[in-house]
Amino acid sequence: MTTLSITPERPVSLWPAAHAADARRPRSQQTKLGASDTVCARRAGYLLHGRPPTDTGEKRKAILGTWLHAGILEAAREEYGWLVERQVEDHTVRGHIDAVQLDSATAARLPKRLRPALPAEETTVEDVKTKSTYQWDNVLRYGASEAELRQVYLYADLLRTEGFAGVRGQRQLARLGPVPVTRIRFRFINRDNGDDHVQEIAYDAERARRARWWVQQVRAAASPEELPRTFQGPGISSICDHCPFRTACWGPLVADRSPQSQLIHDDEERAKVLAEYAEVSEQIKPLREKLKFLRAKLDGSEPGVYGDNVLKWSGGNPTKVDDVEAMVALYRRADLQVPMVPDAAAMKATLKEVGIPVPTRLDHDRRTAVSINVTVRKQP
């Protein structure tokens, strides 16, 4: 008996399935304002007022981050007994804490199956963030952003004031009541190479109060449009570029015009912006000149680690140029008429039309610009 195997002409993509599964996640369907939604005041306002998203955008990177995030937390739960993906909330905001490490006194109040393998010295709320290599140097230099700090302070403050939410799967935890969190930890994971970086800070009641105040201001607004834009808009901020409310916030894209141009309504406002532009240019000028001077001093330095920073160079390579002699040889081989005065553009077009790669050569007299790259030194 012969079994026929039918193979589609093109393998089925898994991304539609991944997007559909992501849309069904409880977090994707949550309508209550979440702590992770506090990245931008106006965006939080759109969510709070039930406005439908105006933009979908590409979510592959976010989905990969979600998968990596889930895998790391599950490993921490299995190996260390951490409490992971636990819900906290009050009447204003809801959050899902990545991980909670209880101290020995608090852990002792729980059934043995819920206790960590090794209690923490002090109760800690941890948040895992995945980042790209492009963002990594900022992570090492500056740590968590204001929005990330606000998010985790909301988690910690909800746990300190309300305790774990009394929802299915965490009733025993809810019986603990308010949990005395004294430490916050960020664990950054480089999703390109697996590097990790940990930032720990003591719980600060004043920072938590400011995070709560931020939520109160969003909730008090009569409409999202009353709330400020936290970032500077599409084309400048990647957060705005991928925001589900980009069009609602900045309007539809207009050819040859930046979205920010709509912020100027008359010549008086234009004059103010122009004056500010001139002022900022003057402020930047000495810094730019100083940077050029420092760059010139480093010229010729060997790449390597110097103090707290790593020096790297890129560029300085021969540029690729069209190899006219090689194109002439290809023409003759293909029995094509070679122009008496070789026309590189026309010859390239003909070669591309028939599917032949256009030959190039390296011009060692013309080189790409040499760029300096200074990153923070990786701590051992």
C-alpha cells in the first residue's frame, strides 16, 4: 500500500498562530489598567477609557520576548520554588508580578509546597525584562527606566498594602495579607546573546507614592487627550512607533510631513519653536565640538578595555564599486554587444534583468568612515 504525502508548495508560517495565541492571553484581554500599561500617560488614558486600538503593528519581537520571559520564570519556579506570575490589585490598578522571593519569616506562614527552596534575606519583588543588544549598553549604564521603575513600584506597593489577590490558584497566598516587601530587583536578559544584568534597589516609599499619584492623575482625566504625551512621537521614539494608539494620539501619517508638525498651529508658535531650536543648537555646539576633540585624541588607540569602558572601532573598509571590466567580460561571454564607451548603469540594468549578479570590486582608495563605539565594561 502506497501512502501519498502531500506537501504544500510553501511551508505554513507559525506566526499567525503565534499572534492568535498571544491575543488570547489573559494579559492581552485585560481591560483593567495594568501596572505594565503605565509606560505613557496618554496611552494609559486610552486603555482606561476603553478606546479601541488604532494600530496593530509588528509583534514578533514582543512575542519572542514573552516566550523567553515565560521560560525563564518557569525554570525559576521549578528549580528555586519562587512564586512567579502572581496577581496583585486594588480598585485602581492590577498587576502580575514576575517573581516574589519571600523571606524566611513570611515563607514559614505558607504550606510547605509554596515555600521557596532557599528563602531570601528580605522579601523581594523581581521583574524580568528582555532587551536587544541595541539597548544593552543603556541597560548597563543607566539601569531601569522611569516607566519600568514606576511599574515595579506599583507591584511592590500593591503587595505591601493589599497582599496577593484572592483569585483562583493563590488563595493560600492571599491569606498572608499585606506582605512587607523591602527590596526590588530587575533582571535584564539580552535576547540576542543571553547575557544578563541584575539591578537591585531598596524599596522607597516616596517613589511608590509618586507611582500611585501618576495613576491617580490618569484616572482623574476626563479624556485621554487631556493627558500629556510621555514620549516625543513616531520617528523619534520607538515606543511611539509601536504603540497601539499611535494614530489616535498623533493622527494619520501625512506624506512628507512629520507627525510632530501638527503641534504648531500658527506663526507665533512657530517663532517660539524656532527660538528654542536656536537656543538648543547653541547649547549642543560646545558639546559636539568637545566630542570631536575627544574622538580625535582617541584616534589610533587599540581596541580594548580601558577603565570602566570598552573601546571598539568599525568601518575604515574599502568601498564596493562596480567592476566595469568584469561586466565587459560577462557581456562578451554572453555574446552581448559591449558599448564602445561602457555605460555602467545600462550594463547593470541588463545584467539584473537576466538575473546575473552585478560584479563589484573593492576600491582601496575609497574607504568607509571609521566609527567609534564606546560601551560600558562588562563586570566579571
